[in-house]
Amino acid sequence: MKTFLVCVLVAGVSLAQGKPVASRDAGVVLPSKPMMAADAGVPEPMRGPAAPSGAEVEKLRKDVVELRARLTDLELKAAKTDTLANDLEKLSRKFDTLKADVDAAEERRGGAERELERRKVQTAQATTTVTAVLQQLSSGNTSNVDAWLRGAEQQYTGNAQKLVSLAREALSRGDLGSARQYLNLALLEGPSTAP
């Protein structure tokens, strides 16, 4: 029995020191360490994230739906902005075209007014010349009359111009009466032919 007690004592000391102990059946028994709790001593971050609750998942889903709706709204607004920018560009080009048309029409109107004023001046000069020629012809003097009538013929237009041309032909034949008649008709026709 003494031996048994010695063996138990040796085994107890060996176990306390963490050394293997020989058993009777020649097997080796390793001392076992006391078991610790599964999470005991493991720091919190090493355990991994906690699973989200159902309410948190539902909130995240609602946020995703809301963000998707806002994204769609912004995409629609961007498309409208692009459309408006294109429409604005088209209107700007149309405005430029219309402005150019208005400017061209204004230039034509100004040109027509200047031309009308020029013709009025020419008609007035031709009328003055024909009146002077008629006074000279009433005295029977025909010197320099053809040169003056040539100038009046260039200043008149339409029927007045034709009548002055006929008066020159009558003068070249020596027919003063017909020449005066044509010149009086040219005076009546002259102012009305200026456009």
C-alpha cells in the first residue's frame, strides 16, 4: 500500500507540474488543463460583427429604395436639363437667323429709301432742266437744248424718259411745236414715275 500511495503522490506532483505520468497499463496520460469558456479572454473585435437585427435590415432596404428613387429623379432632371439646353441652342440659332433676316430687310429698306431719294433729286433736276428748255424754246432759241435734254433723259425714268427722247427727235427735225408738246407731257409724267 505504501507503493500505491507513493505512486499517487508522484502522479499528483507530476500533474501539478504538467509532466506526463506513466499509468499501470504503460500508457502515457497527459495532464489536462482546465477548460475555459469559449469566449473567455478573446477580445471583442476578434469575435466578428454582430448580425444586424431585422429592423436594421429593413431600414437599410428603405434607404436603398429611397436613394434609388432620388437617383432616378436626378437622372430625369439631368435629361430635362439636356433637352432644355438643346432647345435653347436651337432657339438661339433661330434668333440669330431671324436677326440676320431683319438686319438684311432693314438694309434693303434703307437702300430703297436712299434710291427713292436719289430718284426724287434726279427727277427734280430733270424737271428744272425741261422747264428751262421750254422757256428757251418759247423764244425760238435751240442752242445747247439737245445737251440739256440728253441730261434730263438720263435722269427721268419710264414714260417721262421716252417723252424727252421723242422731244429730242422732234427738235432734230426742227419741229419745235411737237418738241414742246412732248416736254410738257414729260413734266406731267416725271414726278409720278419716281418710285
